[in-house]
Amino acid sequence: MSTLMFFIGVYGFLTRRNLITILMSVELILNSVNINFLAFNRYLFPHKLDGMFFSLFIIAVAAAEAAVAIAIIINIYRRFSTINVEDVNEMKY
Amino acid sequence: MAANQLMFILFSIIIVTFSILTVTSRKILRAAVYLLFVLVSTSGLYFMLNYQFLAAVQLTLYAGGIVVLIIFSILLTSHISQKTEPVGWKKSVFSALAAIAGAVLAIITILDFNFSATLEAAQEVSMKVIGRSLLSTGEDGFVLPFEVISILLIAAMVGAIVIAKKGGPVKSDSSTLNHQ
């Protein structure tokens, strides 16, 4: 099930043009990986807690990265007045 | 464990449905709300797996923090009722093909592997254990990632503030570069 979620996130990442929806797909991917870690930890290694801590750190990293991504998106919007991925091509050769 | 299985199936159906709706809906605000549902259902799954602390953290951080941030930025950067343009036909088919191929490959690999459950007793996940593990060195200790994450959070905060400052280096730099 987490595999499905992961690849739905990948599909969304490749397909969407709005930067914010790309960010949402990335969050989906990270979440699916979290579920995977916790399921493995619960059913295969019940006596160790490594998976849970790793998931905790993944959640923290995802939150930090989403914050920075939104700061970048807001900056892009100020400059280009659009958040389509295809319109932000000033540095394109 | 019929009830457990039933709840797991119910949660999985909810999660998969809403994630599909998230990546294919035309209105951005609806996609954000679907993402919120996905995150809350994921937290329900964690509660079922008996990881209460992580479920609470997920609810607070993800559903309460990141989704709020996303909705903020949606409202700041676009019209609410603006529909995003539909993706071109070729692009969506090719990426769907790539995603499905990847999913099939992963699922085949997973189903082939025989997972063997150990017979050791489950360790109780209480707050005391979590707190102690987070701060101890040695075998069960996680103090190094803990410190590194605090540095990462500070760096992210500083970075986000510097990037999103108004009237920052963006405008002045371009004008000076043009003069030179």
C-alpha cells in the first residue's frame, strides 16, 4: 500500500505544473516512506525502535524542507507573477 | 484479527483514493484538502500500529503545520477558483506509464521476498523510552541525529527568512549587474 502511495506521488510530481502541487506530491512520497518504515518496524523488528526514530527524523526533515520550499515559491511568485514550472525559465540556455 | 484487517483495509482505501484525487484534481485548494485527509488517515494508521507518539507528532506537524503552510501559500500566490490547465495528453500518459512500471517492479520484488517475523517480544513504546533513546549515546542512542536535526531546523528557519524577505537582494542585485 505504501508502494502505491509512493508511485502516486511520483506520478503527481512528474505531471503537475503548479509548483505547490509538486510540493504536495513530494509530501505524499515522504509520507508513504514513513508508513513503510513503521510497518516494517512493527512487524519484523518488534524489539527495536530504529524505524520509529527514523520516521520521526523524516517528519522533521520534511517539515523543514517544506518551509524552505514555500519560501522559495513565494520569492518566485514575486519575481515572475506565476508559479507554473514552465514559465520559470529565465536561466534556461 | 478480522477487525484489525478490516480497519487496515479501510484506511488504505481512504489513503489511496485521496492521494489519487490529490494529484489529479484541477483546483488547487481541493488538492490541499485531499492531502489533509491523506495525512489524517496516515495518522490513524499509526495509531493502529500502536505508535501513539508518532501519530500525535504526525497530526501536529504534518496536518497542522505543513498543510496550513501550503494553504497559506496557495492563497498568497494564486486565485482560489483558478483551475489549473489540464496536462497535455502525452505527458500524463508517459508519466503514468513510468509510475506504473515502477510500482509493478517494486510490488513484484516485495511479494517475492519472504518476510520472517521474529519471535522476540515487542518493546513497549512509552515516552520514557523515547526520551531516553533520543538523548543517549551508545547502542540505542539517537543523540547524533537529534543534534543534527536541530542544526538543520535552525538552518531552515534562517534560510526561509532570508529567502522570503521583501525587497531583498533580488531587485538591487539585478540593477547593479545591469549597470556593470
